[in-house]
Amino acid sequence: MAAPREQLGIVEAEGKSDRQGSSGVEVVLPSDLSTPAPMCPHGPTLLFVKVNQGKEETRRFYACSACRDRKDCNFFQWEDEKLSEARLAAREAHNRRCQPPLSRIQCVERYLRFIELPLSQRTFCQRCQQLLLPAEWEDHRGHQVVGDVSVTQLRRPSQLLYPLENKKTNAQYLFADRTCQFLIDLLCALGFRRALCVGTPRLHELIRLKASGDMKSNIKSLLLDIDFRYSQFYMEDSFCHYNMFNHHFFDGKAALEVCRTFLQEDKGEGVIMVTDPPFGGLVEPLAVTFKKLIAMWKEGQSQDNNPKELPIFWIFPYFFESRICQFFPSFCMLDYQVDYDNHALYKHGKTGRKQSPVRIFTNIPPSKIILPVEEGYRFCPLCQRYVSLENEHCEHCNSCTSKHGSTVAFATTVLFQIIPAKAQRMAALFVKKMFPEYIAIHKTARKQKQRKSNKMKMETTKGQSMNHTSVTRKKKRRERAHQYLCS
Ligand SMILES: C[S@@+](CC[C@H](N)C(=O)[O-])C[C@H]1O[C@@H](n2cnc3c(N)ncnc32)[C@H](O)[C@@H]1O
């Protein structure tokens, strides 16, 4: 049976910060579960519940944790469904068939044989996305093949492999050089010696490249990613085939131990986790996974009650701020705009059709993080952090509150302060079309603020009805603009 997640609008449900009255599908967190979840080819499945008008339906179901499209994984099982022995056996056989053809150790052996080949024999099949040994050439006759694969190419697999861009599974959007370089410089400046790269293959390869060429930045990196193609390029201690939505290591205990050793090296000192999950992914299962990785790191600490936290950079769109902070209250969002090579819309500054909404969430104090002044970031002495140039300090909130640079701020300021009513409506339509996430997320907050302000106004009216008329239209508009910008 096919999982109905897509029809139920799972992604849309996640995008909303306020779930009350919303419809869609929500995940049931593991602490609420009494029985272990059935397995699909991507490890333990997640339990979901359909929500209609804010009410949970009674029948819950299991579906794949990693694939948000049933075309990629069609696992579906009602929570209370009993399966026959025959169906269970068929499922196990299917799960086995879906696993990669080579074990992790076989991949490493192949890699070692490949790098010993003379340059003229090193080939890569673009159709099969595979490094080829001479004995395999015949099977790939007629395929598009890259020859003379150099050591430099082997060190940059994200340039040799094509990115898996399907939004509902991998969503493999690779950092632009600007962002990658910024992240690496930041890791060096903050003194980190190890980076656990969860779903950041390009960052991983650049950290390793820099470490091999520059003795001053000797950062080690371990990549955890669901994209098995990367296992052709790395030894066991630098890549684990991993599902970040259920903390599943496809190569079992051996891989889990690689990760544990990496996190606990030097008693856990000098390590950071950097993650850039697919944006369509649900925040809850990701948070559960990251807490498991944090716990693994903590086990290696000398004292149990050590208040230190595992430093984390979680890269995700800004409109997930409230969801992320719900799970990690110590996190704050940096103004830095993360941009991607292969995402036309999410670019930095004015080159993309939209400015990138992707930001860095972190538990590192923002006062320690210097954003590049040459790209238009400035230091706010009142907030003690770097912010984007357009993010003006608001004297009412006493902070630099804007989330999305100048465009929305400009549009909303214009909307409420300058133009006449008819044009305001047209401008509102424009903002709604260009920035749908902004509108969806801030609608509820605006309503609440509006209600509060109405209440306050009523109270003021009761006591000072004479003064009421003296409030000018312009002032009211300013207040509304302020609410809009600060919500
Ligand atoms: C938005 S891309 C981030 C890539 C990053 N910007 C970089 O350039 O290094 C998401 C990454 O997460 C990986 N990924 C997707 N689903 C995953 C899952 N369930 N578990 C682990 N990794 C996953 C993808 O293969 C991809 O590498």
C-alpha cells in the first residue's frame, strides 16, 4: 500500500509555526511509542498521525523517515495492522534488495585498488555514478565515461557526482564557494579541530582539502550522509552511510563506533557538528537525532553534570526559527545568508531571484562570530553581534529584529507608511506572492499582536477618550509597520 504522506501535505504542515487549526501530518515522537517501529530500506520508520483542523485522527501509520515522496519509498503500515509471516518475510527480502550492492569494506578495498591505477586507467562512469576498475569497463561500454580521473578530482567528489536534487529525498543543494569558505574560516577562527558533517558533503571535502594543503588548519572531518555514492571516495573513518531522520547507521555497529570515537576523541574537546538537512524534512525527528548525537558526545565527557554543550551549526531556512528554538532553546539565528551553487533562487545578495532564506542556527554565542563586513554585515554594539546592514536596531525591541534583509522590510515599510490604501492592497499581494513563507509564519503572530494592541486601545479609550482623536493616522501606520517588521 502506498503511503499517503504526500496527499496529506506533510511538508506544508511542517512549514507552519503555529499548528493550531492546521491540517496535515505530524510525526509522533519516539518517547510516545510502546513498540519498535517496523523497518523500511532506510531503517526504522516513523509513526505519523493525520491532523484535520487541529484535531488528530485516531488511526496512526508508519512511513519512511527519509523519503517524503512515495515514489522513492512506498512503505506504509497502519500502526494497528498485523502482518502475516509471509508479508514480513517479503518485506525483509525487499529491504535487503534495496541495500547498496557493496559493503562499506568492499568500497574501501575498491578505492584502494583504484588509486593505485595509473592515471590513464582511472575512469568514472557518469551514467552509473561509479569509479570503474579495468575489469568492469566492458559492462559500461556505451556509457558516458570520464577518463584520467586525477587525485584532485577524487578529493572533490561533489564535483564528479551529479547532485541528487529531488526535493523530497536528498535535496542535495551544495554550498557555493563563498559559504563554504566562510564556514571553514569560521571553524578555524573558533579553534575547532574536528567537524562532524551531517549531510554536508561539500563542506566535508573542502575541510579535508584544506587540511591536506595547509598545516595551520588541520581540522579532521567525518561525513554522515544518506548518499551512498560518497562511500566510493572515503575510508571507513571519514564517511558513514547514515539516515539523519532516524539516526540509522546502514553499516550497523561498526559505523556507529566510528561516529562515537570521532565525537569522543580528546574527551569531546574541539569538535563541532555542522548539519544542513533537506529543507522539506521535519524538524522533530531531526531534533531527536541531534539529541542522540549530543548524548553520544556527552558520554565521553569526564563529568556527567558538565554543563557544556556540543557546539552545533544547524543550517536551515529562517522561518523554522521558532521550531528549532523550541527543541534547542540555547540556539540563536545568525544573519549570515547561506547560498548554494545549484539553487537558482537561494542566492546571496542580489544575484538570485530571491535572497536566500537559509541561515545558521547555533549554540555558539553570536558575539564570537564575525560576519564578513565586505559582504555588508556590520557589528551592532547594542546587540553585541554581527547583523546584516539593512537590519536596523529597533529601539522598541532593543534588538536587530529583521529576519530577511531589506526587501521585506522595505516592502512592508512602504506598505504601511507611504502609499495610499489601494496601492497598499496591491503591495500586500506582491509581498504575499514573493514571500509566502514570511506571510504564513507571521500571520498568527501579527493577529496576536493586533488583538493585544486592540485590547490596549480599548483600555486607553475608556480612560482617555479625549486623547484618542489626537493619535494621528501617520502614527498608527508607523505602529503597524513596526509590528510587521518586528513580528
Ligand atoms: C541541502 S543538502 C546539504 C549539502 C551541503 N550544503 C553541502 O554543500 O555540503 C542535504 C544533504 O543531506 C543529505 N541527506 C538527505 N537526506 C538525508 C538523510 N535522511 N540522512 C542523511 N543525509 C541526508 C543529502 O544527500 C545532502 O548531501
